[in-house]
Amino acid sequence: MNLRKIGIFFVPFCVLCGSETLAQVTNYKGKVSQQFVMNKESVIIDQSTGRRISYAAYDDILSRNPGKYRTQPVFDKYGQASSYALIKKNAQDIHSDGSIIMNADLMPEVGEQLPPFVMRGLDGKEYNSEKLRGKYVLLGFWVKFEKPLYTLASTKIISAFIDKNHKKGIDIVSLGTTLNTEEECREFIPKRNCGFIPVPESYGFNHRYKIGETPFFILLDKNGVVKAMSPHTEFAATIGELQLW
């Protein structure tokens, strides 16, 4: 069976480093990659026509037009690449290494309804955005729950926000996406309150919502509308100080 591997990248993202008691935030200059494998069963849509094409036709187009097209996974509400869009490149799309850089301008905006999601947490529960209506939801978008990105200090502002509202009788469903497997999550997440429920192997949601830096947070109101959003460096001032009712 013919297989085609696609490397997806984005840059930049924030790194949380330093001691466990003080997090220092700097910019990381590297790239995060996630590989997707296409085969003859993959759903492929030619963006120019909006029609589905066969894998053979797709392979033929790429062979006859080397370097002129890019393939972009389309992520569904489960955070999975359920289809692939074949897109003709323009000058600004062409990178020397063939990478795809996420466009932050395409991220959700405050006041907009967030496209639906279904996540399965490390606790074994399914979190369906449609069934979470009536509750506040905090989505944290991470790369991996490992240093230097993830530390005790980096999660304190999250747990403090959750705890503050819990004392007021306001419960917030808090979820964190990651590349980590379930086994890795159990290994890397200490037995303490990190402020969110890890969602193993869920990095596809970072792609679905075009998250261009990480850690990044989106707070949804009780109707599933984006109430606030911020990178980790602005969490305390942007989200942490919000008065919820």
C-alpha cells in the first residue's frame, strides 16, 4: 500500500523554564512536529474544485507538479485528521523545508462560538462541548507535559484560578491538550492539582483551533462562546482576574 507522510510544524512557542517556584518565560526558536500518514483510504479534497479525489489522482498531481502543492490535514471535533486538503501554493506558502506554519489570524476570537470538540480525558471521561453547555470550560493547549514547558510553577496560576472560582460555587471544566500518550501523562503529571485534566494524544486540537503558540488558553462561557483567551504569560491578567457568575 502506498503511504505518504506529512510533517506539520508550527513556530514559535513559549518555554517556561527556571525553578519550581519561579517560572521565567522566553521564546523558543525550535519547531514542534507531528507526522500524519496518508494512504489510499484517506479522504482527499482538491481545494480548487471542492471535490474529493482519489489517492491515485492526488499522487499523480503531486508527481506532475513537484513543489507546487501542499497538503493540509483537516481536523474534526475529535481532534483527528479526518480528511486532507490539496492546496496549490502561492509564493508565501513556500518554505525551504516544506513546513507549514500556523496562521494565528485564523484562531478563534472573543465573542465567537468555538467549533465543537470531543475530548477524552486522562480520567477516562468524555468531554463533549455540546454536553458541557451551562458550564465554564477552560482549554489549555500544550505541547508536552515535560520541562521546560511544563513545571509546577507554570500550572499554579491555572489551579489558583480554578480554586478561586470553586470557592465561589463556580466549577470550571479545565482540560489540557498534549502530544503525550496516556502512559506518558501518568508518568509526567505529578500527583498534585495541576489545574486541568490532561487529554492524551490530543495535539490535533492545537491544529483544529490554529493555536500558534503554547501554552495558550481559551475560556468558554456557559454557551460555548469564547469569553477570553491568552498566552500563558498573560493568563493572570487576562483570564485570572475575570469575575465569573
